[in-house]
Amino acid sequence: MNKILVTGGCGYIGGHTIVDLVANGFDVISIDDLSRGSLRMLEGVRKVTGKEIKNYKVDLCNLEDTEAVFIENPDIAGIIHFAAYK
């Protein structure tokens, strides 16, 4: 199973994308610093999919914390990037 990293996974678009990825057989992890998103989104994802999605509360501007996610998950096959300030 391919692992996909979704940045901004606790936001509206990220959460809905995670549901679709899980429905299509992907293993998904999320990075969201929760400055705009909410862990409630991942609770909703769990209710819909039955899968617990791991979220790393990381600011992507912090290189060391971001690298640590990749070190812990060397099997990441792809990234979908939704983390942004508007």
C-alpha cells in the first residue's frame, strides 16, 4: 500500500482528500500545524473511513521537525500539499 503525506490534512480540502485517498486504498498521514485546521476534521475522517489518521503537528518552515516526519516515514510515496496561509 502506498503512503501519501497530505500537508494541511486538518483543513477542509485536506480532510476531504484524505477520505478519498483512504477509499482508494492509500495509507495516509497528515502534517498540519493546526493554525487554521482542526483535529476535529480527522475525527470526522475516522468516523467516515473507520481509519485513524496520524497527524504531525509540524510547521513546515521548521526544517528539523519536517525532516523528522520523513525519517519516521521513509515509505512516503507521494505528497499532496494543501498547507498555506491565505
